[in-house]
Amino acid sequence: MMDVQPTSDTPNWRIAIIGSGPSAFYAAQALFKQDSWPLRVDMFERLPTPYGLVRGGVAPDHQKIKSVIKIYERIASNERFRFFGNVEFGRDVSREDLLEHYDAVLYAVGSSSDRQLGVLGEDVSGVHSATEFVGWYNGHPDYRHGQFDLSSKSVAIIGMGNVAIDVARILAHRLQEIEVTDIADHALQELAGSQIEDIYLIARRGPVQAAFTPVEARELLEMPEADALANPEELQLDEGSQQELDAAGRETRQNLEILNKMAEQGNTGKPKRLRFVFLTSPAEVLSEGGKVTGLKLERNVLKQRNGKLSAAGSGETFTLDCGLVFRSIGYKGLPQPGLPYDAKSGTVPNQQGQVFNPETGAACLREYVAGWVKRGPSGVIGTNKPDAVESVRTMLQTFLDEKWQPKEATGVAEIEALLESRQVDTVSFSDWKRLDEHEVRAGQESGKPRRKVSDPEEMLRIIRSG
């Protein structure tokens, strides 16, 4: 895969990877493919469970996507791999600790925050991020205590990417369709009492610019409980959008075909309705007594700006009644202790994966990034593979260019002693497999792929009791 080669036999190079999502595992895989490099990889994860958004983000009704975990399990079975779960970077182990114990550190920490709407009233009760909701129904420990009022007849989702589609689909499903998935027990219980009938997906630009993929949109046409609806007038393209469509790839054209099919099918009288609304932006969240009651929305027009079609307000406004609002307009990475940070993009400044300080222009030769914290929140799970490969290539080439010697040759101690001295209750990969087996066994008893444990304390209790 790579043409980077060491010049002589060397002791083991120690690489630390922070995070355990797709980009982290693909980075480990890329490292292990370097047969001529004697490498050891230690992966650190804040939670007791690995796999990042594959476990905590992929929708429960998309079990096939989660089969990628089998690849990660094979990577973790490498004798040169160690997993340190329940270890938080910045709390249990510092940047300085890692640089002392490892030859290089690769940060694959993802984008754990979300972008705000930036409108008046956004902070009232009933306005949530899609991140919260997705984490809640997936049993993510950070979001297990989420409170969502599903008693309203109408909900608005601001944004039209795949995450927004996931949220809409989960809200529109019949109970019997999701109770056989690995959806969190607490979410299933709340969704069973949902009164939601109308789900609005609101996009500031037009159908050509919509960010969802055809696979996600096509599913909505086949939902037994909900009609997917699009306004034919909003699917009429202006000259700029037509030109963009003509130059676009196959997926964009497929999206338009699916939306036109929604418009043709219309309302067939199903109990729920998924309504696509284009060229519309939220102007204000309306509320009474501190709780959302609706949205003030503004119609947009598309205008050319710097060679791209952008949404501009027309001044025409209208009101949508709804008792629940989700924002789904993108993820954003958070600053990492000691690392440079680009607040605008929510990423760590880097050159081909190597961290650099934009203030000084100096490269951080032993620090690297991969995944969303490197490039921003874009792409699908597989996109992380070439991204991680690039970062690993840059890392190994730097080892050669700088003519470094592995830290193992200097007698640096293992990290375990440090973690033990700080009384960190670490979770190994075999520990995780004990919890994994518990969840799968509990799921099989009730006809599910697994029943997730969402409380970290309970996770540790199950692991230690085994």
C-alpha cells in the first residue's frame, strides 16, 4: 500500500491513537499493513466501548452498515494492538504523557459538537440537536438522560443531510419496525407513546443542493406508516440549479428522481407525513412559557456567490406550528487539550494529516490527525480509510526524514504503570468483548441483535463480574 520503508531493523515503534471510531481503526490497519515496520499500536477511548459513531451514530434500523465492525475486530485481534477503554484524553492521560511514552500520537477524536442555528429563541425548551437525539436512541452514555417531548403533532428538522433523514425516519417508523433493532430500551419506551404525525425536513437551498444520499431518501418512499411528500413547485429548477444538476454526478440526479416520485405519489392517507421543504430558513423560534410552539420561517432565493449557488432571504416569512425542533446542520469538532484549533472549521490544522501550528508555521512532527477532526464532518464511513492512510504515510515518512530512533530503544516505561498510579479503571479489548457478548445474549432473548447498555457504571460492573 505504501512505498515508505525503514532503512534497517529497529525496535518497536509505539503509536498512540486517540479515539476508536472508523478513522482510528483504519489508521491502525494502515500501520499494521507495513510489514517491514515493527510497530505497536495502543488505542485510547474515553468510553468503555469502541467503534465511535458506528455504535453510537448509525441508525438502529441500518444493521448492515454496522457489519463493518467485523473488520475492526480483526484489526484489534493483531497481537501488536492494545485497547485502553475508559481512558479520557486530557483527564486520565495528557498530551505530554503520550508524547513521553510514544513515538507518535494520532488523534482520531471526531466531531462531537454540532452547529447552532444562530436565531432568536434557539435556547428554549424543545429545541435540540440531532446529535443529542441520535445519541439518545442509540444508547450513547452521554445522551442517555435526554428528554424529548414527543406529544406534539408536528416536528421540524432543520437540515437535510443523512442525519436529518435518520431522525425523520426513526420518528416515522411503526413501533414493530424498530423494536426488533438495537435501539436503546429507554428510547423505544418513549417512542411507543409518540403523538407525532407531521415531520418537516427544512433546507435553506433547493433540491439539487440537498445533502442526503439516494439510498437514504429511497427508504422513505417505502415506509408503511408514512407518506414522503415533496412540493412539485419547489422541484422546478431555476437556470442556476439546472446548470448545477447538468454538471452533477449520478447521486444528485437520483435524488431529484426520488423527490419527483414523492411529489407524484402525494398523500395516500398514511398516519404520518414526511414533508420536504426547500428554499426555507428559520428566522426565529417561537415559544410560550419557555417552550417552543413553532418557527418563523423565511423563503429563500438562490444567488450566485463565488461560483456557487447560495441561499439569500427573500423577506417573505411564514409560521410553522410545531412543538419540537431538531437542528441538523452539521457537526463541529471541539478543541483538544494542547493542540492548535481552527474554530471556524472545528478541525485541528494539519498538512496531509500532520498537525501544525498556524501561528508559528511549525509542524508538530510527532502528532497527527485522521477523520473528521482532520478534514471536517464529511463523507461516509469508508471515506475515513484513504484519509487515515494518508496520515499514516505522512507519519512514517517523517520517521524516515528525521532519522529518529524508537523510544523503546531508550527504555521508556509502558503506559500501564502511569494509568495504574492514577487509579484509572482501564477496559481492555477482551473486557469489551465480555460486555459485547452480554449485550448480544440479552438481545437474542428478546429477538434483537443486541440490547445496549448505556450506563458506563453498569458497563464496568458487567465487565468486572465476568
